[in-house]
Amino acid sequence: MYRSIITTVLLFGAAVFSADAQSDTTGIYGERKDSLDAAVFVSRQAGNYLSKGKELRTEVISAAGLCKMACCNLAESFENSASVTVGYSDAVTGARQIRLLGLSGVYTQMLDETRPVMRGLASPFGLSYVPGQWLESIQIAKGSSSVINGVECMTGQINMEHRKPTDEKPLFINAALMSDSKMDFNIASSLQMGYKWSTVLLGHVSGNFKTHDMDKDGFMDEPKQLQFNLSNRWLYMADNGVQVRFGVRAIQDSRLGGQMLKDSGKEVFYNHNDYIWNPAELKENDVNPWGSDIMNRSINGYLKVGVPLNEDNSQNIALIADYNYQDMDSYFGATKYIAGQHSAFANLLYQNVINDSHRFTLGMNGVFDRYDEEFRRIVFMQDVTDNGVTDLASAGIFGEYTYHYGETVSVIAGVRGDWFNHVSDGKSKFRVSPRLTLKYMPIDEIVIRANGGRGLRYSTPLVDNIGVFSTGKRFEGAYNDHILEDAWTFGGNITYYLPFGASSNTYLSVDYFRTQFAQQMVVDYEQDPTMIDFYALNGKRSYTDNIQLDFSVDPVERFNITATVRYTNAKIELEGRGLVEKPMTSRFKGVLNLQYATNLNKWIFDFTASLNGSCRVYDFMKNINEDGSMTSAPKDGVARMYKNGRTPVYPMLYAQVTRRFKGWDVYVGAENLTNFRQKNAIIGAANPRQPIFDASCIWGPLMGIKAHVGFRFTLWKKA
């Protein structure tokens, strides 16, 4: 679909615009020397730390933190963070999902140097398309953030800072091999062509050459994958202060998951062209494995232009936009979902820094998404077809005022007005979204923050919940609707910097946030075990309370201890059930990270332990027995898998040792050292054609202990 558009027009003709929104609104400006100093500074920090200077409560995963584990992609970079919980959307596709403030990652705005990314079709697998070694740092901001980047931020923002064109590293190579046969290779090259022009080339390839079935259920624990990823970013700095940043990126990712059966001693995998759903049509001795076959392709182009309006750059404008085309060809048994998405984002901003205390930003932006979908669902008791084109668009104007009273008080007040073209509930298509952020430092050792505001986003039910395809259940309700979800988030944070330890970064921090929905797309598994019902919240209650405690200290030089505990109280009012605990949402998580480096950082030792709390399972899962069978009444001599309707509490352990040489790092490590795996992760695995078949009820790890070994090579530019 649209192959010619992907391969020709986007590479050369549709260079589009996007911008950052940091303290100077666009994030475009900054001396080259400053950016280099920042990179050096961050590398000396603990892997994870709270930023003292940010107005929002912001956790930073630094360059050092990105090296703590194999960190093959963005999802794996969050393993040592309690703020972000990472899991699988299902046991077939390998799609990873995150939770922030106890809610699905679709409610977190993902930013690439503050350009909105991973939207729509890109969201299920987007975390896998950002190699960890392409990044300099990740910033996790909780709560409602700036109005400048759009209105889709509900629970927070995760911003990724990539390697810069100005980095004086002509060559960086990273390669890793996992014990499960997964290989990962990254290359980066930053080149400076005089003072004005610089570029960075980023390449990635990953995949596995062997499949595993550790729990012997006939299904691959992870799909066969092969991904290619290429990016080229440019920076132009004119003598008059104008800066231009632009780049392109292309991705191709294929993944084949599902059953792995034997035929005459040979392994047989799913083939969507040959798959026969109706058992009556199968011939004797036919081997007809169920599975998923997914091909994702995307190409992105962006351009950022910043123009100073006076000599000291206290006034500037930025023209910003981004274009992305995502193509997903996916098959799940006899079901197919083939879709293409054109996405465009444009932003025009004006910033005026009146003085050190006062500044304001005015602007307008727009977002456009066109979905071209071909959908057919064939399962027991359902054969439906739905094809069509859907246009989702919004346009808004905004203003934001920032006040600083020295280092003591900061106030950011913003408001947006947005028009939405696709509002089907009879309400106004124009919505106002206010946001307010406060920061107060009564003394240098105490930082108090508070913020709140409104977030709005179009739901894409099937893509937002990609795991529903890996079931035998029929779909009912509004699964093709795009309701406008509406949520308010309020919260605050207090951080106390303690006067002990080997560094000045010893702190104790506590924060609380509440997200409450006025409108939400509900995906209900609990009315009927053979059905998934999609419907709008429509006045019912849905909210999440999140409390987190962080502590960090360097007891001696080069030894960092970070401990975090997070508690989540998530409730939702389901049709016919009333207010209940949200299913498959962990109540708590605790993380302990220890890092020690010898003199001159020649040896670096990392250890991370996490304790993951229980969650309420769907009602039908209470009928699962320890042997994998499902019975309405308990079986003699066989215990129920989910006693009291909850999952068990389980630990995860990670360890890595790095040896650094001149220009070289060699590392070896392992994850899930306790070898804990979710038992009988696929319900009804013996017969995927039955309606109780469900591979989407995932709450724990699918793979056991995995070891890895790798190296990093950095060639520095000669002076």
C-alpha cells in the first residue's frame, strides 16, 4: 500500500517541519560548545536521577543509564525505572507497552527531541524502533506539561535526545548478542563540515535466528524478527543566528509469531496465505499452525527552522513540522488488518524573553492523520469486514507565560484552544485546555512542584490494544470508532536534598498524581469470556492515583544507590459491574539499583532488582487451573492458578559488568536472573480456533533468564 509514496516522494520531496520546546520554546538554539559540555556532564551522573532544575517532576535516564543493560531498544531502557512499567501487549507479536501513572502508554506523549512521535499505527511497536545506543538521554516528565507540544499529553511526556550532529565522534559502533539468539548492531557517525554544517548518520539492524518455546505450549516465546532502521540528521548554523535542523528516517520491521509445530520432523510456522480457519476444511494430518505475520514500514521527514528577531535572540520565531507515513500489513490467523497512516504535524511559534523574570510564547499548530484501513475479522461466531478511510484532524492556538523569581519561584501558565473535526458525541468540536505548573524552592535543599491540566486525544481502539487480535474472541461495540478521550491530571512533588553522601546529589523525593477521565474508550473483557466489548465511558468513573517515593545516595565515591517504590490505585466503572479495580494493572513496583565504578571507570558494575506487585485478573481468568485447563469448578487435586483473582508478586534481577579500555567498552550481563516466567501465558493454546483462546492476558515476563555480551567502540575526533 502506497509503496511508491514511501520510496520516492518522502525521501526527497516532503521535507517537513518540527521543533523542540525547551526553555527557549523551540530548543533549536544553543552554542555547539554548550551541547558538548552537557553530554560530558550527563555521562558522569548516576544512570537515573531527578532533575533539580526542571519545573516538572522529571526523571532523567542518562547516557550512563542507557549502558546499564543491553538496552537494545527504548522499551528495555526503562527496566530500571519504577516510574515507567514495561510489559508485553500479548504473547505473540512481541509488541511492548509502557505504563506511566498506572495508565497505558498511549496516554503518554512520546517526543523525539520534543517532536510528537509514536502515534497511531506507530504506537504498538514504536518502542522497539528506537535503539538505546542512538540516544544521549531520556527525560520522563510526569503530569500535564507545556501546551506548546500539543494537547495529547495526559499522564506525562517521555522525551528522547538523540546523538547530535555536533558530537565530535566520527564513529561509534555497538554490537550485542543475546543467549536467545537475538543480535543487535548499531552504528553512528557525527561529522562536522566547517562551523555551519554538521550531520549524524545512524544505522541499526537487529533480529533473531532461532526460536524458543520454553514453556512447551507450542507457541514461540518471542516472534522471529528482522528490523532495519536508518536515520540521517542535519544541522545548519548561519552567521546571523538562523538554525535549520532536518532529517529523514526509514524503518522496516518484520515479525512472525505464533505456533511452532512439527511436520515430518521439520518445524512448520504460520503462513497467512495457507491458513485454514474452518477445522472441517482441514485434511487428515494437515499441519496448520495459527500465528501472526506483521510487516511494518515507515518513513519520516522533519525540518526545524529557528529565526532570531534581534541580536541577543530574546525574540525569535520557529516554523516547525513533521511528516510520517506508517504502513502495517498484519495477519492473525484468518484475521487481517492492513492499514496505512499519513501523519502531519505543523507548528508556528513566537517567543519573547522580556527579561530574566518574564517570557511568553504564542503559537498555532495542527495535526492531521489519515487512516486507510482494510479489516476483516474471522473467528468463531464472527465474520466481519470493515474497510475505509478516516481523517482525524485538530488545529489549535495557544499561549504560555513563564515567570521566574530568581531560583525561588517559577510559574508556567498556559492555555490552548483546539478544534477537532471528528467529534461524534454531540458535544462541541472546540475544546479549551488550561495547564499550570508551579515550582518553589524555599531553600536550596527543598524543591516543591505542582502541576495540572487537561489532555485530549483521538482513540484508535484496535491499534491502541493490538493484543486483542491475538485472541479467538469476537469484537463488539465501538471498535472502529475514534472517540475523543478527555482526561485531567493533577499532582505534585517534594524533593529534599540531604546533607550527606559522597556527592551533592543525595535526595529523598515523594510525588502524587491523579488522572481522572471525563471520556475514555473502554476495552471490556469481562462481560463475556468469548467477547471483547468496546464502548465509551460516557459519564462513568475512571481514575488512577499514583504515589512514588525515590531515594538516591552515593555512600562513597563512585558508588550509587537508588531505591524507588511506586503504588498505584486504579479504578474504572464497567458496564453492569460498577466501580472495580482496573484489571491487569500492577498495584506496586519497587526498584533497587546499585552501580559501582573503579578508579578512572575502568570497571563498572551494575545490579538492578525489582519487585512487581500483583494485579487483578479478568474474571474469566479465575477459571484457569495450574495445569492450564479452564473449568468453571475446581479440578480435583489441581490448584487454581490465580488464587483470590490476583497474580503473584514476583522479582526481576539484572546484572552487568563493563570493562572500559581506551575507546572500547566490553560488557557481559544477564536479565531475569530468577528465571521467573508467567505460567500458561496463552489461554487455550492447544486450540487457537476456540473462542476462549487468548494470548493478550500478559502480566509478567515471557522469557526466562537471558544473558548478553557486547561491545561499544568510540572513535573521537582529533583536535
